[in-house]
Amino acid sequence: MPNFHAKEVVVPKLPAFYGETTFHFKATAARGEELIFVTCKNEDFLLKIQKHKDSYLLKGDKISRPTQVSILQKALRDLRDLCSIQAYNSNIDIFKDRRVEISPYLKKIEYFANEFEEKRDILIEIGFGSGRHLLYQAKKNPNSLIVGIEIHKPSIEQVLKQCELQNISNVLILDYDARVFLEFLPSNSAKQIFVHFPVPWDKKPHRRVMSERFINEAKRVLQPQGTLELRTDSDNYFEYSFFEMMKQKKIEVRVNKNRDLEISSKYEDRWKRQEKNIYDITMYNFEDSPSIAKIEKLRFENPVDFRLLREKFEKKVIRGVDFFAHFEEIFEIDAQSGFLRVSFGGGERNEHNYIYITPSSTAYFPDNVLATKDNVNAHKLIEEILHGTCH
Ligand SMILES: C[S@@+](CC[C@H](N)C(=O)[O-])C[C@H]1O[C@@H](n2cnc3c(N)ncnc32)[C@H](O)[C@@H]1O
């Protein structure tokens, strides 16, 4: 990521403008870490100044980073020039981002929360890895939409490139935790959900994609006759998933052993070479599920008194039954305004965010925290703590 070092940094009085960047204000933490709130190319984000022993590191803030690295690079160059900084160990003039950040196939979770509406049959593949099966399904079902969920960025890159090269137009890719994703889909909307060779997590079963909660959501999202299809080489995972699926009402579960599919993934080839057993469990849904409300952004009901919060602030983690909120750091803009850096969630997919507090408003920054079940629980806890009603 673009960054540079400096022996000395003197930021002039803000707000200031330089090049294509507006530098609005600075926020400072007790230990000296500084954030600068900027706007560049119509995007608001934070730059960070971190004090090291006898130097400073200047870089972008990960939580609020802009959609393209080139925008961050521009803002850092503008900061260097605004402050006439003698930069060293700098890559901001040469940094080349090779990641695909803009692709018609790549969607953000906000798209699924706000815009997603689909008339075609929907097929979902979770953890598609090399993407062989996903691309195969896309070609086999040109009139369906294939939604691929992955958290491994190089796999996402690879599949996006293949979609371009092979001119495949019925695929959407999402970089998000599959354990939470299904919450965003309408009820009775998917024809098939594939989970092929998920990581078995034998020692940490709570990290598995399959869980009672995931299977509940999958069943809600599946059309009547729709299927959730697990393919695995793990005896444990097979038994565990079978047991979890059988907790559902109005389903049929079919099991196959060592069935050949038309397409074999890299993992599957490896397990076959090792002569491992491969299990398929297919859960058929036979129920129409009630529709659910769209997932909105989380909002704070009442403004927070920053002065009071600043006085009482301590770094701490607070836990509820299945969720937590971690108060990491507080940054002061002036006596009445500042940022609180927090992480929170239910342990599956955690949010890292700032809460931007002024005398008239309190809001997440970036303002993109969606009301998933885990987030709603953690948010209630955060509100109670900010208003001093929970200790
Ligand atoms: C063992 S690989 C299997 C890949 C592919 N399905 C295959 O058969 O070759 C498991 C994949 O699931 C992805 N994965 C693991 N946990 C995930 C999660 N919570 N959400 C989305 N993808 C996940 C991993 O990044 C990895 O690519």
C-alpha cells in the first residue's frame, strides 16, 4: 500500500486545499497517532500519521480507505506537497496496484443490501477457490445468475479475469464472509447453493461455514425444491453437516459417496489422488419461507456527548451473549468532537469502524455498517455504552 516516511511533519492550519485534495481537520489520539480527514475525487477518507521512534510513517487508514488505491496515492502526494515534507522510503510516486478493483462482475455487499433484484434462477457458490466449478455452472446455465462468494482475494482476481476472458456475463462475485451473506438475500430466491470442499476446521468447529444458523438461512433463501449441496472429503464435516441439516423441518437429505461430477476442482483432484472418500450431502427444501425486510444501515438514535466520553474513555472489550464491542481508541478533533475507533460483531464477520461524534450528530464513518443480526446486537451494546447506561 502507498506510504512514506518523514523525519518531520508540520501540518498547516486546516482546512487547506492542495492539488485535488481537501484537508478538512486533524484528530489526535492520546498516544500521538493522528488522523487527517480528507476529500479527494469526491471520496471522504482518513490519512494516518504514526509516530515511530525518531520518524513518522504517513499512510492511508485501512478502515476508511477509498475505492481505488490511486485516490489514496494522490491524497498522500498532495499531503506531502502541502506540508513540504522531505519524504523518504516512499512508494507514493511508483506504487502500482495490480488488483482488479473495478469489474462489472465484482459487487459490494451494499449492492446486495440495496439494489439486488433478480428474475433469473440464482445459483450460489460459497468459497469457490480456483472457480472451476463456478465457471462451469455459469457456462452450463446461461439463463441463470451465478453468485460466487469468496474471501481469498487472489481467487477472486483469478475468477474475475476468467469471466472477462471467457466473456461470461451471468456471474456476480462478492468478497464477503459467506456465513453472514445469506442474510441479505430474499426468501425463496435461490435454486442451488453449493459448498464444495469447505475448510473442515476440525479443531475450531465454530469457524465452519456450515452451522445451524447457516443452514437455517440457506433453507429460507432456497426456493421450494431448491438444494443446499455440500461436497467434502472430511468424515467429520460430513457427519456434522448431516446432523445439523436433520434439525430442519420439511426437508429431504440425500447422501452420495464417491460420486463423480462433470467438473473436478484442484482440491478434489488432490483428494482423489490420495484415494480419499468424497461425500455429497444434498438438502432439498420443501417450504415457502416468509419474506424478510431489507437490511438497512445502522444509525445512532441520539447524539453523544463527546466531552463526557473523552473523560471516561478506556480501551476495553465488552461481551454480550454471542457478540462483542471493542473500544480501541479515541481521537480528539476539538473539545466537543472526535472519532472513536471500534470493532464489533458476532465473531463471524467483524466490523472495524469509526464513530464520528459532533455536538449535533453521531454516525459510523464510513457510513456503511449494515444491520445484520450480529451487528444489530453489538450496536445496541455500543449505544448503551456511549450513553453511559451500560458499564
Ligand atoms: C478448501 S477451499 C475449496 C475451494 C473450492 N471450493 C474447491 O473445491 O476447490 C475453501 C475455500 O473457501 C473459502 N472460504 C473459507 N471460509 C469462507 C467464508 N467464511 N466465506 C467465504 N469463503 C470462505 C476459502 O478462501 C477457500 O478458497
